[in-house]
Amino acid sequence: MKNTQKVALVVGAQGVIGRGLVDHLLTLDEWEVTCLSRRGGTDASAGSMFEGRLRHIAVDLLDPEDTHRKLSGLREVTHIFYAAYQDRPTWAELVPPNLAMLVNVVEAVEPIAPHLCHISLMQGYKVYGAHLGPFKTPARESDPNHMPPEFNIDQQNFLEARQRGKNWTWSAIRPSVVGGFALGNPMNLTMVIAVYASISKELGLPLRFPGKPGAYDKLMEMTDAGLLAKATVWAATDERCSNQAFNITNGDLFRWNDMWPKLARWFELEVAPPLPMSLEVIMADKEPLWNAMMAKYGLKYNYKEVSSWVFGDFVFSWDYDMFGDGSKARRFGFHEFIDTEEMFFRIFGNFRERRVIP
């Protein structure tokens, strides 16, 4: 390995965040990338384009033996980018699997990777209690932790304890709702809106905001997956960011009452007044319709792959402000920003090009 060469281990590489990280790292000549996911990788074109710089490993991170066996050859890793996530029904049930996966990765790689420089941990606003109800906004990285259970906090505590006395450093990256491309991902709001709008259009219906009363008028923000990737790599490679947490957002705020009509216009839909309804419930019978749309429009992905209704219900239930203070990253040197409206339109266009939606 050349002294200037960096070797990234991207954990959770098939998710919306992991995909963005891999795409960004491969634009930087000094990086080699190993991707971990349950499914592994099948993109042959990417493999040939980045021959020698990209490889995929399918691994069950909840199985310590499988993790150690599959990762035993990763001695050249310099940076671990951890973005894996396993969903569970309750906040308490989220803790054991999500902490175990991080622990298994670190315990498998750290002892055998003498050049390890940094471990990047992907978190979110659950650190601030944003999922529990109205919380202090803008949320700042210095805000105190809340009452457990909370796996994001447990993961950071593990890294802080593990890092003491070591040469490597860590960073904790805290995006808002992330927008990007991923299939079969439980947390993909842009996919929720795109598929919901496409089905509404197919049924000849206007686009109604389905969230809780009050959510339509509250302040929101999002984080573009590409911007997030740039910020994550920046924090992992800038010494000033060592052992720090950073909120990473697009840099603007919006309200659904202003954004929703613009999204509807992109899909050439009228807007009707909001109507509280559970997407998980009302979309439960729409698979036959989606199958017909796949045949009619030549779409490539089945209903399960494009469904994130539970997450949509979660986000649209926020009848309180949801935003953090992103100024710390700017003070430390990261100055990029994204217009959220343009982000939505770009991602929707990308979905259309990929034949995810008509």
C-alpha cells in the first residue's frame, strides 16, 4: 500500500447513506473501497470501471464468527465508515443489534489493521431525542444526552471508550432526514414521496399531505446523500475533526406547506388539503396496482423494494420543528450546501432515469 493510499471499509454499503459514500469515495483517486452489506454487491459495470479499487463482501454483522472470518483479510484498512442499521419494532429493541454490529466490526478489524486512522460513525437526531417528541431546536452537538434506550449514544460511548490510548480517532456524523437512492431501505423519504405521488397520479388523485395535523406547518430540514458523503470524508480526514460530532444538513429550512405544492407540480399533480392517514395502512393493498404500473411503464423494481411507508408515517408525524444547528461544521471548515427543493427534483429525476417511477 502506498503511503498516500487510503483504504475505506464502508459498512452498510447498500443503504442510502452507504451508497452515497461509496460513490463519492470512488471519485477520489487515493481511495480503495471495500463494501460490507448483507446482500453483497452485484454491480459488474462499477466493478470493471474501478477495477482494483472496489470490492464487495456479503457478511452477517450480527454473527461475530462470520464477521471475523469475512473481515480477517482487511489488514490494509485505514478508515472505517460505519453506516449500517437494523430496524426493530421498539426503541429498546434497536439497541442490542445495532450496538453488536458496530462492536463486531471494530473487534474484527482494529486488531489486524495497523494503519487504521479513523472510525466514522453515522448517527442522527435520535441523539437529541428528536424521535420522542418536541425537542430543543436548533439541536447542537453540545446538547446533553437524553434518557436511554438510545443505540446512537451507546455506539458513540463504545467508540470513545475503545479509542482511549489508541492512535486512531473517531467522528460522529449527524444528518437530518437523508435524501438519495437506495432500494429496500427502511428510511428513504424521497422514495416514499415519489412512489406515493406516482400512485396518486395513476389513480387520478391530487397529492394530499398525509401527516399529522400541525406537521404541515412546522420547520424541517434534510440532508442530501452526496453532501453527506463529502462531509463524512472531510471529517474523517481533517485532523481538526478528531473525536468530534457534527450536524450535517443541506443548510436551508422549509415547511411542507410551501414545499408540498412544488413537489406536486413536479409530478404534474394538483394539491388537495392535507388529510391525516397512515401510509402503512392505505398503501397495504397497492402492490397489484404497482405490478400493473411496472408492466405499463417498464418499471424495474418491485413494490417491496420501493416501499418505506412506516418511515414516511414517522416523518410526517412530526408536528414539531425538526432541525439542528449546522454551524459547527462550517466553523471547522466544511462550507458546502444544497438547495433542498433542487435536491428533491434531482432525486426524482434520477428515480425516473432508473425506472423506479414512471
